Amino acid sequence: MSESKIPKELTVYEKLSAKLDSKALRFTIFTTIAILIGGLVEIPPFFMMGQVQPTDQQKPYSALELAGRNVYQQEGCFYCHTQLIRPFKWETDRWDKARQYGPEPYSKAGEFAYDHPFLWGSKRTGPDLSHESTIRPSAAWHYDHLRNPRAAVSQSIMPAYPWLEKTPIDVAETLASMRALSVVGVPYSDAQISAAESELAGKTQADALVAYLLKLGRDSVAPQAASR
Amino acid sequence: MQQPEYDNSIVRGWVISAIVWAAAALLVGVLIAFQMVFPELNTSLPYFSFGRLRPLHTNAAIFGFTLSLVFATMYYAVPRLLKTPLWSPVLSRVHFWAYILTIISAAITLPAGYTQSKEYAELEWPIDILIALWWVVMCINFFMTIAKRNEKHLYVAIWFWIATLVTIPILYIVNNLAIPAGLLKSFSVYSGVTDANIQWWYGHNAVAFVLTTPILGMMYYYLPKHTRLPIFSHRISIIHFWSLIFIYIWAGPHHLLYSPVPGWAQTLGMVFSVALIAPSWGGMLNGFLTLTQAKEKLRTDATLKFILVALTFYGMSTFEGPMMSIRAVNAISHNTDWTIGHVHSGALGWVAGMCFVALYYLVPRLWNAKLYSERLAEVHFWLATAGILFYVVSMWIGGVAEGLMWRAVDAMGELQYQTWAEIIDQLKIYRFFRGLGGLLFLSGFLVMCYNLVKTIRASGEGFEPVDLREAQPARA
């Protein structure tokens, strides 16, 4: 670069920088330190707090529900549906009008304790699904809706998923999924894993996805509402 | 001193890779934009449904198109700025082909439904390992080149690329730790709230260290090269570099406001996001003030116009972002089309804009031919700018409308729009215009492709850089 015509006093940080940018190794180390600080403040505390405890009634996904969660991931449902209800009246009213989830029906940390990965989503093109089990408890409705969303809701812009009913569940993959999840801390017993094979026999991806949708929010229903 | 031998063939490879993946990203982008208006476009084939094409769109745009040009620029500029040939041409080729293999695997596995379901980190574990490997190969090559340089001082563009080189692997590895459950299936080792926190620490810094710092490096390289004028202020460069890389890392939790992530983390994310305005605008101002020194050329030079618009959109989206991370604004904007508009004002305006600058600068020099048509470059510029405006404005209006409809209550405190379908229906028109904006942007891109192909086919006819400091004769 050309020399400036007006000689100017170098400031302290310019002198520092001139020293630093001729020492590449030191420059790289300082850069690394600068970028690590924010992460070090924000991430280790999560591990120091220990694992988030599941809510009292929260149960891990059954083999079929887990296979459904895999289908949910495979089809990228979370790009359009959130699974997180924020603590606003207009969100809780929309997804829990009957107050079945108690006086504070927004999403709590414990509800996601078994979720690897989390599937909160970042865009709500379709409605939130956190409480789908109580909003649309009918399996038949979900089958129809997946096959042809426009038949169930005329204005819907959801893709149709006709192939789900024709695709059998990959049983081996689901069993491997349960084993992998038990490695990262989801309490699946050996008995559960070995019983899974018969639970999954003859089931399709549509069966699994519907089972998953009907699991969403089920374990978070307030006890008094559940016994009603 | 004698000019060292520079290896242009590797840069040419990256340029072609960028154009191919940009075409894929933009085509898929336009298709999925219209899928949100005409759901029949999803067809009954799994591979063409929205949920499978969306990760293909983002990965092709970010890691296919943008990263290719970042690498093109690095392989072109780093040896020249350090007055030394690249340390290892072999490693540069290993990097290139391993990268191409990665992106091809992404283009196959994503539509086939194999995904980790983490935004911008969808690729499954074998591909992740491949990425880590070529990133190491690339780092070795660049740091060795830096080590044996013939120019003592590292130019500011190189600072930004060093920040990219060291930060991406840290973010990528921590976020992608997973237990495999098969060749193309794995589960994040983190659960729920922790997983969300780490994902957005990564996700936001993919924006920082893939879509911001290397692009700023491109701005610091191409702007002075193209105008043959020095950067306005070295002082601003120093301050905004260090503050930018320090602050950006903290901003992730603004994606998780009002979620069960602890309040302190949300507040930190919000505060640092707001603070990010200062370093971001430092970079923008440094660019603008450099540009004003060559302002009379803005009328005739399409590349400079792209830099101007890119900087404008950088300034706009780095103002918008901090605003959206304020809790009260986030309550309306989060989960709506507004977010999509915000992302694209950065991605189409700033990132793609600077990438086009890189292409218009590099292609004539790499193939030693004059740009086929300045006028077509001008056409591209206007199509792209109009496209972005269509896109962003329709998403702003649609997004705010969406957020307001969700929360609208009547006098009795009942939700005014009880059914979701009602809201979807009203957003249709904005989403249609968004698709048109994308289509305009895509057509501008195709004009550029034609222009560049014509330029490449004239390869070897000779390239004379125009000195933008001198008055140019009026064009016929």
C-alpha cells in the first residue's frame, strides 16, 4: 500500500498490531484465545450443571416411536414444524387451550432430556407439534393427513408423504439406534431392545411416524388432567 | 525481487466448483420457494420433497458455493500477499478433490434422507470425518505457506482467513460429536437443552466464520486490488477484526430466546449480539470509505457496484440481526419468514455479492482474457439487486404479518386466527413474490454464467487490468 503523505502518530494498538502481524504463530494463538473465551463461558457450565433430569413422567421413546423419530428426521419435518412452545399466552392458548398441561403449558427443559438431537426447529411454517398427542389424538387423521395433506386441510402447503406407507421400517437400524442411544444415556434395558424386534414387525414408516406424533407431549400432560 | 511462480490451475478448479454449486443451490432454492406456494411441486417422489431439499439448498449455498470461492480467493491471494508460492501443490489437490467428494456425497445423502438434523451440520458422520481430514490438510498447507513467507507483515485479509482456519474445526468437531448407529445414522452425544446450546453456538458461528470473516477477507483483498487504492483505515481494520472475532462467538444463544435454555445464557447471547453492531459496522465503514475514494467509477464498473451493494446489505443485515436478538423483537420475528428474509439479505446481498466480485475479478485474470461483456455484468447486477429486494421486502412484510397474526387476540382475549391454515393462506402472496425474487436472482446468475463461459472460451487472448484511478473513455 502507498505511504500516507501526512505522517501520523501510531497509536498503542497499531504498534501492538504491527508487532503481532509479523509473528504469525503468536497471531494465530491470540486469535484462538479470542475465539475460545465466549464458548468457554457459555458451554462448560452446561456440563457442570449435570445432565438435565427428565420430568417425572417422561419415558424414553418406544422402539416404534423411536423409528418414527428417525423418519421425522429423515423427512426434515423440523424445518417447518417447531417442538418448542414459548411462554406467551398466545402460544400456550394455541397449543393447550384446555390447560391439560397444567397452569404453565410451555416447554420445559426436562421434556427434552431423552432427545438426541433436539428437534426444536427454527421455523414454524406449520404449527408447533410439542402437544400433538392431545391436539390430534386420532391416528386415522394423521394417516390421512400424511397421505394427502390437502384432503385433511384444504389450505395446507405440506408435502404429501405417500411413500411412508409403502416403506417398511428398517428394524436393524432401529435396534442399532436404541443401542447407540443407551450409550449416550437413554435408559433402554437389554430386555426392551430384544423385545423391540417383535414390536416393529410388519410396521411401515407411516406407522412409526404416527406413533411418534402421538407420543409428543403425552408424558407431559399434568397428572390431574391425565386421570380425568 | 523476481516474481515467484503462482499456481493458477488450483484456483481455476475452485472457481468452476463455485459456479456449479451455486447453480445447484439457486435452482433448488427457487424450487423450494415455490413449493411453499404450490405444494404439488413436491411431487410424490421422496427426493424432491421440501424437507429433503432444504438442507441440500443451504449446504450447496454455504459449503458448496461460498466456501469454494473462499478457497479460490485464499489459494489466489495468500501466496501473492506473502510473495511465495504455495507450500505444497500436492496438498492443495488433495484438499480440492476431497472437498469435491464431500460435496457430492452431501448432494446424494441429503435428498436420500440421511441427516443429523442439525441445521448447517446435517451431514452424517463419515462425511464429517472426511471434512475434518481435508480441513487439516488445508491448514497445514496454508500455515506452512505463511511460515515460509517472503513478506514479513500479514495483510489484514490474512488475519480474517487465519481466524476462519482455526475456528471452524473447533466449532465443527464439538458440535458434531455423535454416536454412530450405522453407516449413515448417528445420534448427538448431547441431549435436549445442551444439544440446542451447542448447536446454535456452532450454527451462529458458521455464519461468523464461513459467511463473515472469510468474506471480509475477500473485501479487504479485492476492493484495494480492483480500485488500486489502499484501504481507508488500518486502525479500523485492527479494532474491528479483534472485536469481531471476540464477540461473535457469544451470540449463539440469541437463537434460543424464550426456550428452556438458562436465562443467563440467553441474556449473554442477546447482549453480545447487540454489541456485534459495532465491529460489523466497522468493517462496513472501512469498505465504504475506501469505496468513496473511487466513487466516480461506481457508475461504469459492475464489480464495484456489487461491492457497494454487498457492503450495503452487510450493513443492513448486521443492523437487523442485533435488533432481532432483542427479546421483544425476537418474540415477533422468531420462527417467522422474517428470519428467512434476514438470512437472505446477508446471503444473497453480502455473501453472494462478494462472491460475484471474486468471480468477475478472478476469471479474466485466471484465463487471461478480457471479460466478455461489461454490459452483461451490468445486467447481472441489476437482476441480482432487484431479486434481493423482491425477496427481502416480501419476507419482511410477510414475516411481520405472520408474527402479528400468531399473537392477535380479540377483545375477549381469544386468538383471532384460530386455525393455522388461515394464516398460511394470507402468507401465500408474500411467499409467491419471494419466489419471483429468487427467480430474478437466478436469471442474473445465468447471465453471469454465460458471460464467464464466453470469457473462458476466449482464454489466452490477453487481459489488461483497467486502472480505476484514471478516467476511462466513455463506453460506446
